[in-house]
Amino acid sequence: MKRNEIDKKFQWDFSHIYKDKEAWEKAMADAEEAISAVAALAGTLASSREAFKNVLTSSMDAIKAVELPYIYASLHKSADGSNPEYQEMDARGTSLIVRLNTTLSFLSPEILSIPEDSLNEWMSYDDMATYRHMIDDITRSRRHTLDAEREKMLALLGDAAQTPNDAYEAFTNVNLELPVIHGDNGEEIRLTKGNFSIFRESRLRNVRKEAFEAMFGTYKKYEDTFAALYSGAVKLDSYFASMRNYNSSCEAALDSGNIPVSVYDSLITAVHNKLYAMRKYLELRKKALGNENIDVFDLYTPMVEDVDYPMPFENVHGLLREALAPLGEDYLVLLDRAFEENWMDVYENDGKRSGAFSCGVYGVHPYVLLNYTDTLDDAFTVAHELGHAMHSYISDKTQDFVNHDYTITVAEVASTVNEVLLTMHLLKTEKDTRRRAYILNHFLEGFRTTLFRQTLFAEFERRAHELYEEGQPLTATVLNSLYHDLEALYYDGIGINELIDIEWAYIPHFYRSFYVYQYATGFSSAVAIAKNILETGEASGYLKFLTTGGSDYPLNELKLAGIDLTDPKTVENALEVFSQTVDELWEIIG
């Protein structure tokens, strides 16, 4: 549908940020002034404690002034990327961010130029408490911070460095036209990225096969273009890592959260060691579908036949209230607000960004994008994104602006805790054997698509960057071959349709390098947290974790919720739950 055809109650209310575009224009002008004000302070930071504090305060004021109009513009483009006005607003917002980053490029080098004794003395004052973690994080990365001139040079590349991602999004969200395919009743329907998930869950094998071939056959036509875009992104990752004296792109990406590369690699090793559980799952799927030979396009259809589990959006609020009750009344009050105050943009429209996300807006409330299609999977998506939203809102209300924003390492924990709690609630309340089997299947799919599949993605990213850093051009042939081999490894025992080789081009997260592994670590952490909450009735440690924002390093924050990601058992225990769930579903189906 066109956006103007959708009821306003299912759309974001942007007036919560700015009353109108005129107010946004004023905010843009104020942001420009804030940037200019902090730019004038360059070179003064190390002169005295008072000047040091003044620069830090002015810098945070500038970031805050720029962030809000940038988000406002970005959200408009996400809602309808085909609107030229929104495209222009987003471009202006992005340029403002680049100018801010360029202006603030002096900050880290000047902080690091201060003698360590003086810096420690200045930071010991009570009025500097809010900046202590930020300064500690900067000084921790001392050997990766360049002189002011080179920092400015890298910052100036920021706008150009967005080109691979911007081109990918424009091509896949606006320009890429997918073919017409046939639905379950033989009707002709235009395939979209939004309805693809419905077709691949069809009970009719010919329907899901046609949808699979239509989607990835279309991407295959443009494989060289996609390879050029992704190769460009990898080259930029490697360039920035090299300039900052990191051993690899992976190390550079993880260092932002002070995460050792060993956490990343141990995740891959743990999953490799448990691939026997995936093979057991695939055998169960063959049995459930009544087919000795299944292919990758058979992995999404429910294993339980003839189970009708529609989930219209108006039913989701009550369901989530029940499922998330163990988190306490304060949490439920925030949940109510999300549904009642237009925090969510619900349905798909032309030009709307695909998928789903939650965007925290400091001082306002989070904005959640959905493409809802009335399925149980979509209800889980709502639970997931509202987990992000609650994490953002609670951190924003607890922390000051300097420390409000949590790192990507912990970003997927709260979202997945909500999903696991919803699963456990459904299993507890559902008495129908076949529906229970369906829910168990969904839980297994969460493991497969989040823990196994995202680890596959993580391994693809790791190896693609290594290949480039070893001197291997990342052509479509190379990337297709790499992805095919990983599919064959992770899904050993089923057919591997050759069109799956191009699926890497379908994954937008690859343009945010080394992000997806955190879905897997987050899922593992969430399984443990939810299990503990339900077994003990105690959620205080987890709720404390939600308040921390970015006030500490993520591994320390997770320990408040009882999670230690440096211990491989966190992932191994989650994989054991996966194996046990396979056995439970086998008892029903078998």
C-alpha cells in the first residue's frame, strides 16, 4: 500500500520529536551553531581543568543537538524512502553527523596529550563523574588513536564511507523489483521482502520453492553489483582498521566494546562442536515434513501440519502483557505506552525500509519499525523490538546523556529475553498438543536462525575480511563459494540449492561489519537470563542491567544479569537447550 492509505494509528507520531518540519529546520540550525561553538574550542582542552570540562560539556551538547534532528530525518526516510523530501532530509542529517564527527575529531588526540597524572587528578573531582567511563574508554584505546590531523582525515571520510551501504539500501529497498509469483491458491502476487517470509513458510513445497527461486534468482542477476558493493565495504573496514593499528577488521570492530576477539572465535567453535544437534534437528524436520530429501527452502515451513496460529496485531498487546509479567508492573506500564502512544510503525508500505528495528530517541521515546503481516512470527518480532525499546527507554531515564546509549554487544539481549519469555509463556498456557508442537518448532527456529544462522553469518564475515586482508579479491564467485561451503557445513544432510549461494547479498547487516555475532551471543545470554527469572521469580539483576546504558563495558554490565560471555559454557548451555527441545518435539511428532 501507499503510506497515505494506512490508518494513522498504525503510524509513528513524529510530533513527539518536533511539532512540524519548521521546528526541525530550527533544530538543524541550532545544531549547526552547536557544532560551530565546539569547533572554536579546539586546542584549548588541555590548558586547564576548567577548559577540559568546558570542552567535554560543549561536545556532549553538540552531539545531543545533532542527534535529534538526524534521527527525525532518518526515521522519515525509513518510513518512506521513495519520498524525495525525506531523502533530502536524511542526506542533510547525515551530512550534519559527518560535520560533527569531523569537528570532534580533535577530542581524543587532545585528551591523550594530557599528562596521565594531570588527567587522573582532573577526573578525581566529583563534577567529572559523568565523564569517567568515557575518558577511561578513550585512554584505553590510546595506541589506536591518531594525531589530530589524521583523526580529522578519517572523520572526513565518514560520508564517503557510507556509500556502499547507501547504494545497497537504495537498490534493494527502492529500485529492486521482485517478480510476480503464485500463492497457495494459484493466485498471482507480487513478491516483496515483506511477504517473502509468508511464502517460505507455505505448506506447499512448490510455493516456497518458487518464492525462494524468485527472490534469490533476482539477487543472482545482480551478483557482480552486490559483490562490488560488499567488497567496497570490506575494503573500507580494512582501511580504517589498518590506519588505527589493529591486527584485523574484526579486532577493530570488537574493540569499540572492549570485547576480545576470543569471544567471537569461541562462539564459532562452540557452534561447530554442537553441529550434531543441528543434524538431529534436520532429521526431525525430514520426518515431520514426510520427505527423505529436503532443501534449504524447506527450513522455514512449520514442522507441524495444519496448525492455524494467526496473530492479528490487535491481539499482541494482551499477549505480551501476560508473557512479560515476570518483569514487573513498571515494565508493563512502559509496554502499555508503546502501544498507546504510537511508538510503533506497524504495516508495510511502498518505499518503507524492510525488516524491523527499534531506534532509541533520548528525551522522547523509542521508535519501532515493523512490517507486520498477522503471523505468530510477527508477534515475536514485536516482542523482540519492544525489548530493544524498553532497554533504550529505561537506560535513557536512568543515565545522563553521556552514558545513556548501550553498546551493540548487549543490544540483542533484552530483545531476545522478551522472545524467550513469550515462548515459555505460550508453552505454559497452551494445552493443544499440536499448537505446543508449533511453539516448540518456533523456539527451535529461533535457535536455528539466531544462534546457528547468525554464527554462520559471523563466520562468513570473518572469512571474507580475512580473504581480502590476505590479498584475495572479493568477486561474486569467491563470495558465493564461501557462502555455499558454510551452508553445506551448517546444514549437512540436506540439499543445498545453488541459489542459496547468493544469500549473503540479501543480508543488510553485513554493511555493519561484525555486528551479527551479537545476535548469537545475545540469544545465548537471553536463554540463561529468562530461564533464571522463571525458575527463581527474581528479575532484579536483569532489570538493573537494563538501567546501565553505556555506563560500563558490556561484559561487566552482563555480569549484573548473571552472564559471563568469556565463559564458553554460556553458548554451550544454550545449545544444550536446543538439543533438549529437539528431543521434546520429536516425542510429539514421532
